[in-house]
Amino acid sequence: MKQATGWGIAMNVYTYEGASFWILFYVWFALEMSLWIRARLLRRGQPRKRNDDRGSAVLIMLGMYVLIFISIGFSIRQEGILPRWTQYIGFVLMIAGIVIRLSAIIQLGRFFSPVVGVVSNQEIVQTGLYRWIRHPAYTGGWITAVGIGFGLRTWWGVLLCGIGLLLIYAYRIRVEEKVLVEHFGERYVEYRKRTRRMFPGIW
């Protein structure tokens, strides 16, 4: 198949996958931006948070969008293209991931923050999704990213987003849990014994 060039490439990324994918994609993007703004507004008037992030917030933000951008490139070049029906798997995963992430953040309430750190009055949330996994917001983000790979209909995108983002989240979790153990001590250690990181019964 002849490779698209110039303006054709710019148009192909929209027309090749169809409007439904991009509507979901931009809904997800808008929600992510609003969640960051919400977190900043909720922190107003709260005790100052000590920043122990070690660059993980920037890594997640840049890493996810770089992985998605590369996946879009694979889709444009039609490398590792999947059957068209797999795009519906992507839609389901994206919606499920968005709902899980949004629910987890709402359950955290004022304790949600894009950067790692704790405040003096912070609590360990152990209800809702947090009853089974300690980082459901990351689970939702990962499911959404894999859904984007399927939505772009390229195996390379699925693998890149799935493996790449999982490695990024693994680093973030290690940084975050070190801080939480230092702050909460045995209470968080006991909570870790009863739960998994991102996937119930697996990890």
C-alpha cells in the first residue's frame, strides 16, 4: 500500500481509525486535564504536602503521551495492523479504564495528587476499589492506554502502551509506597499484605 505523505499523513490518522476513537480519546484527555486541575484546587487550604515524587509524575505524563504518539505513528504506517473489529475492544477498554480511574480518584477525594507526597492529616483509604488493590487509578490508566493501542488497531501500539506504561507505573508505585510506609508505618505494611498493587490476585 502506498505510504501517505505530507497532509495525507496528517489526515490519515483521523480518517483511518474513524471518529468514535478520537471522540473517546479527547474525552479521556480532557478528563485527565480536569483531574489535575481539580487536584490543585482541592489542595488549597490543606497542609503543605512534602514532595517525594522523584520525577515520577513527569515520567508518567511524558511517558504516556510519548508511547501514544509512537503508537499513532505505527498506525499511520499501518504496521502490525489488527482486524477492524479489535477497535471495539479498544473502545470497551478505554471506557472501562476511564471509569475505574475516575472512580478511584473520587474515592481518594482530597488526598489525590499527581505528585507523590503525604500531608499530616492524610488517611489510608481502604474502601471501594482500594479494598482489593492499592493503586486502582493506575490500573484504570493502564487499561485506558492498552485500549488506545487497540483503538489504533496496531499490535505494536498495544504492546508499547501496555508494557511501557506498566514499567512506568511500577517505578511510580515503588517510589510512592516507600513514602507511605515511612509515613504510616505498620498500618500501611498491614494494608499491603491484604492487597495487590494494580491487579487483584495477580500483582
